[in-house]
Amino acid sequence: MTVERQTAGERQTPGRYGRYEARDPMVVRSVRALSGAVAAGTVVLACVAVGAAFVGTREGFPGPGSTTVAAHVVAAVVAVAAQWWTDRRFGAQALLGSLVVFVSLGTLVWTQWWG
């Protein structure tokens, strides 16, 4: 088993198969964690939209339309897929994936909640 030397100021953690991998800076880890919470919130919003459509149809009152429900489901799928991708990347790639999560929620809120 080979262990690489740690450079000054760089903390390393054991990765898969005993190798040491450099950890992301605190900013990247924080943004990744925040985008994970945002992705989870997007899934909750999608569940609320689907539930409101179901209850509205069942009880005979107007609920969100099919376009709104579809937009919520698509945004949730995009956010979860982007977060899954983000959790497996480091550095700038992780930040880019987090940006996709934020943009998907921003687009959903802008078009379906403020529109």
C-alpha cells in the first residue's frame, strides 16, 4: 500500500482502497451541503404539488394544473440528479453541480410561484 505525503497546509483523509485524497475547501463543502438541502426542499415542493393536485381532483376544488405539477417534478428530478453528480465531484466541478441545483429551484420558483 502506498501512502502519499501530505503537503504543508493540506489536510488529507483516507479514501477508497487506503489511498489519501485531498479534501475540498470549506467553501466547496458548505456550498455542496447547502445545495443538498435545496435539492431536498425541491423534492418536498414537488410532493406538495402532486398532493395538492390529487386532493383537489378528489375533493372537487381547483388545484395546481398539470403544467405546474410537471414543472415541479422535472425540477426535483434535475435537482436530485445534479446533487448526486455534485456529491461525486471535487472543486470547481462540485460548485458547478451546486449551481445547477440552485438554478433549477430558482427557475421553478420564478416561473411557477411568482409567475
